[in-house]
Amino acid sequence: MLTQRQPWWQKGVIYQIYPRSFMDSNADGIGDLQGILQKLDYLNDGTPDSLGVDVIWISPFYPSPMADFGYDVADYCDVDPLFGDLAIFDRLVEESHRRGIKIIIDYVPNHTSDRHPWFQESRASRSSPKRDWYLWRDARPDGSMPNNWGSVFGGPAWTWDEGSGQFYFHQFLKEQPELNWRNPEVRAAMQDVLHFWLRRGVDGFRMDVVAFLIKDAELRDNPPNLNAPPSLHPGDLFGRQLHHYNEDQDEVQELIREFRRVLDQYEDRCAIGELFYELPRWVRYYGENGNGLHLPFNFRLLHTPWQADAIRQSVDELEAVLPPFGWPNYVLGNHDQPRLASRIGSAQARVAAMLLLTLRGTPTLYYGDELGMVNGVIPPDLVQDPQGLRLGAERTRDVARTPMLWTAGVQAGFTTGDPWLPVAADYTTNNATVQSQDPRSMLSLVRKLLWLRQRSPALLEGTYRSLPSGSEACFAYLRSHPSGDYAVALNFSAQEQHIALPAAAKGHVILSTHLDREEELSGKDLLLRANEGLLIKVR
Ligand code: NOJ
Ligand code: CA
């Protein structure tokens, strides 16, 4: 049990807003900061009739040519006019704080836009004072690229610059040149960016591909990945390599400690990092003694087969590897992944919501997942995502970026203009307003789970222990706290399951994912209906 007051980033539920797709306030078809302001009451008005999230993470809203929809930043210290301006941002921080909502923003330190003045200056000539701010290399004697590394979006990670006669490095688009984090001036300039936003009152940062910042000093060739699936797109060089040298280098830990030192100059701020490694390497990002990231994102549940045993194993392994200062976290959806409800089905999405919101650790909820939104249908000529355009329509991330469904009105109430991506076809019957009025909807379930979670010390800070359930299709666990325990039993199958949970024998079902069941348990076996999860207050 924690002895100190639990910090907000452990208690809170993070809600990720992809700003282009959340709410458009000015009819240009693109969501904006003013739109988020208008929807704060939906997120949390302090009553059980709102969602009840208390942290929002807003994906990039900085000035950008939008080659990668904002992950190509041309100015780290401003707001793109598409999204608003600094005054609106300040108002958003103020209004959110007034409601007890913390604000996390995206920090994109690995690469800038090729339109960033730093890169323009760097590429101007080999003797530019900013030349070394990016990774420039000569061609090899035979004219070929400096090494064999690939770009995540397909093709090689090097682009030839005719004007200055060298290659520059980018692991995403060629419009996203990578900063040289071995250069102290780059470090200082990028720390200033953190100060700029910390002073404006932001509560934390989600750090984009943070383990990419340092590459092998000698830029050695990566070995081939002999297990790469044969179905990979021919252009996917990145997918065909083992990433021994281009990411997760030991020296990146020092940079993360530096970020922490900056954040720790302010009160109560939080560092979240985007990284993907196996547990032994991933866990290092908490730092020694907790001087690293507060929350290295845990994406394992996104890639674990949706089966009770596999999920239990993933959670147990995570719990086992965490140092005493390491706080868990779970992600089930984001702007880079297909929608959860499409991956596991709408019935299991409700079970997933109970899992996410009752495990020990900070949950991140992706906008629209509280409605069970499914993958958008994007006609080939409307594909926007550079990954989809380069690696094939089946890789497009547009499917998870379609407009939020607010009402049965025009364009689901998202815009009165032409939305940048199509609105889901079923929006007249499936939207936040309709679901608000339906006591059994997915939205009602998520609201209820949040409301219970925020008021239950066992769910917020209790210990976690998985329980034998006697059924392969079920995952059960206990959250224990001196104030009282909760048991959770989740049926991952579409068949009913009889299970026996010693801990639950004397208890009370306080919530079913079907939202139709509250009952005293008689001490006998527990029946879980198809696709049902139960939250049980143990006596
Ligand atoms: C990870 C972000 O989540 C993704 O959307 C982006 O394309 C890459 N990083 C590059 O910034
Ligand atoms: Ca707009």
C-alpha cells in the first residue's frame, strides 16, 4: 500500500484527444482547441452524468505542414492557426484546471518538420552553425547511403540533399528530419521548449518515440530480422530489420534523467514516454530509483491475443517486473492502432473497459472508445495518413482518427463543414447523445466504471493479485486495500462460464458490464454470462 498521498498521474484516468477529430468549432472540418473547450463538460462536469476523466492528453497542435498530421513540428512554442492560438490554449488550461482536469501535451523531440527554421538553417550549407543540429552524413564512396536503416513509413531512413551534397536522417517521413541529441545546443533548445509549456501550466508531456533520440555513435548497419513476416510491404525496410542500433541505446537514459530534472523544477508534473520494448528493457525507463519516466507507456495489451490466459499472463508479468517505485499503466487504443472494438468486437470491448479501469495502474482511454467506436471506412481516394499512402491501405491509421460522434445531427455534430475524414455511417443511431440516454450503453458503462474507480481506494491504490477461476475463458483478480477488497471476473468468451472464486464467495456484485445486475452472492459458484465482466465488492 502507498503511504504517501497518491499523485494525480497514478489516480487519474488519461483521455487521449486527437485534436483534428474531436470537435470543430469553426466549420473548417478540422477539430480545434476551441472545440475541446466546448466539450469539457462532456469530459468532466463533476457529476456521474459526465465521463469523469481527470487527465487529458492532446496530440500535437503546433504549427506544422501536417505531413504527419502534427508530428512534424515547425515551431514547438506556438499553436497552429488551424487549432487556435496560445490565448485559447491558455484558456483551455485554465478551464480544465478549474474542473480538476490535468493537461498533458505531446512533446515531439526526435524530429522536427523540414520547415522548422532550425532545419532550414541546417540545410542551408555545410558550414551552417546549425548543421550539427541534425544528422548529416556523406554518401559512401560508391555513392550509397551511410547505412542500411529504414523508415517506419517505408523506404530508407536517408534522403539526399542536393543543395548541400549530403544525406540527412529521418526514421519517419523525409519531412521529419531527426535532431542530433548528442549536440548540447539541441538539448538546451529542446529543454527550453519544456520550460515554455511548464510555465504555461501544463501538467505533463507524452514524449513521442522517446527511445529513438540517441542512435549508435557509429551508425552501424542493423541486422536483418529473419522472422519478419513475408507479407510485409516491399518498401517496409524498417520492418525487415532488428533495431539494434537505431533506438533504445543506453545513452538515452541520461536524456530522460535530464527531462526529469527539468520537470522536477515544477510542482507535480508527469513524464510519459512512447516506447515498445520487451519488459527487461522497457522497465529501465522508470530510471534507477524512479528518476526516469513516471509512466513508460505499456502497449502490451494492444498486441496480446484477446484471450483470458494471455491477458492474465501479460498483467502478471508486468506486475512482477516492476520495481517498488514503478507504477503500472495500460493502453488499449490510440491514434496509431486500429480501434479496439474492431479488433476484439463490440461485446468484448465492454469487458476490455472493465479490465482497463479496474487493473492496478493508470489507464489511457482513446477518444471514442468510450462509445465503442469501430474502425472508420475510408475510401481509397480519401486516405490521408502517410503510412497508409506508403505502406498500403490496410496500414492506414485514418481508421482510428475519424470524427468523434456527438449527436444525430449533421456530421454527427462534429462539424458543420466538410469533415477531414468521413463520419461513421451509423452516427444517427450511435453517438454520445444517444448513448447518454441509454442506461445500458457502452458510454453508461464507462461512466459508471470511472465513477466507481475514482471513489474506491482498492481500485485506485489497492494491490493486485490474479485469482484462479477454474475456467480457461475467464480472467479474475483481486484488488486489496485495508478499506475493503474488490474482485473482478471477466469472461473473454461468448459462452457462459461457471467459475468459483474464493474471494468473491461473500460479496456483492456492484457492476456487470451488461449493466443489468446487482446482487448478493450466495457463496456458491459464480455464473458469468457470455461476454460478461463483474465487479464484486468483497466482504
Ligand atoms: C509516434 C506517433 O504516435 C505517430 O503518430 C507518429 O507518426 C510518429 N511517432 C512520428 O512522430
Ligand atoms: Ca476547426
